Amino acid sequence: MSMSSAPDAIQHATFGDALLSAYASGIPIAPLTTTDPGLTVEGAYAVQMHQVTQWKRTGRQVIGYKVGLTSKAMQQQLGVDQPDFGHLFDDMMLDAAAPVSLDRYIAPRIEPEISFVLSKSLRGPGLTIDEVADAVDHAVISLEIIDSRIAEWKITLADTIADNASSGAVLTGSGTAVLGSIDLGALPVTMQHNGIVVGQGVGAAVLGNPLEGVLWLANTLGELGQTLEAGSLIMAGSITAAVSIRPGDTVRATFGQMGDIEVTFS
């Protein structure tokens, strides 16, 4: 064990508690990397896990993961060459059929994503894309509400990882597809905000193929000694840039032949 491990653990817990307080108060905090410019990716995941442990203690259940920073544009913006991940909890699944309240978010934005539900567990590292495809039950159209407990979205890679990959909530649509029935890389996706087109892309915007997001996640979790469990929901990454949302807004995302999903915010 390194000499710095005990102080590091205290720092990670302190950062984690500060983020938990931001959720509770709705008041964002300064970037963690301002306080500790040396915060590493590993340290940032330790901060995330501190919060995950606390949330589990309150009875929240992990239902899957989100993969972030999958587009070249976002990777260049934060100066990184790989994605990141955050945990999804049962109470983050929202129903698009009724207006969704934005009360519990600080600076919410929304993104269209292709998500996947697993029928088999995946244990990396060293998995192949074929093994991942074999473990997927179906793809589903979705919207992710992202949010930042870091003030004004002034985030580095370590900041967003520590903040549970800037996750907020998940809305899934009725449009699903089994793999092989559809070319997800070529799937055209359009997002409208209050009737105006604000983003367009194709599934290949996510690492060339959204399944690559699941592969990266399964192998990364495997390196950490964790299994990607059957039944998990995995949000593979955004297809367009995120758009800020406010009460009264309506967002509609169309996923080619998979259909569309619409939500109004209150």
C-alpha cells in the first residue's frame, strides 16, 4: 500500500460527501480539480464509488450504467482518448408519458442515446464485440438527462467521472430492436427542442458503433473485478450534442425506423 493511500481515501470521501451535499441542496460546488489539480482518473472513480456506496445504503439499486465521452468531439473538448462511465439507479428511470419535473436538477441537459438491455452477464477484460452482441437482448431508444453538481459545467475528465459521469435520469421509449434486424451504426437520429431541430447524427457517432460502448464498459468493469450483470441497462453514449432544458420545454427524438420518444418538462 502506498504512503499516500490513507490521505487519498480521506480526500475521496470528502469530495464524495461534497457532491452528495450538492444533490441534497441543489447548490453546485467548485470543480474538484480546482481544489486538487492532481486528482487522477482512478481517484475520480473512487469519489464516484464513495457516493454509490452511500446511495446503496439508502436502498437505491443499481440497474445499469451510462457510458459517456463516446464522441470524438466530446473527447477532444476534454482532452481524453477514452470514454467514462457512471452508475444508473432504479429511481433515475422516468416515464415520458407524464410531464417530467426538473426540480431535482441543477443545470439539466438532454441527449438522445441508443441503449441496450443485456440477457447474459459479461465479464471482461478481453471480451470481443461478438461476445457483447451475443449478450444483448435488445436495443432501445432513449433520452438521457445529464446534470452537473459542478458549477456551470466547468468540468475536466476527473470532475465528470467523480460526479457519476454527470448523470441525471433516463427515459426509454417503446421502440426496440433485436441486433441484426437493424444497422445501428447507420440509424439516423434527430432531436427537436420545442419543435426546432437541434441535433442530428447516426448511431456510428458512438465509437463507430454503439455496441462498442458496451464492449468498452464490460472490459473496463472487468479490469476492476466487476461483472456487467444480465438485465442491466446500458446507455451507450450520446449521438448529438446535449441541449439545455427548462420547465415548459418539449423534446422529441426520432430514431429512424425504431420510432421516436417525446417528453415535456414541468
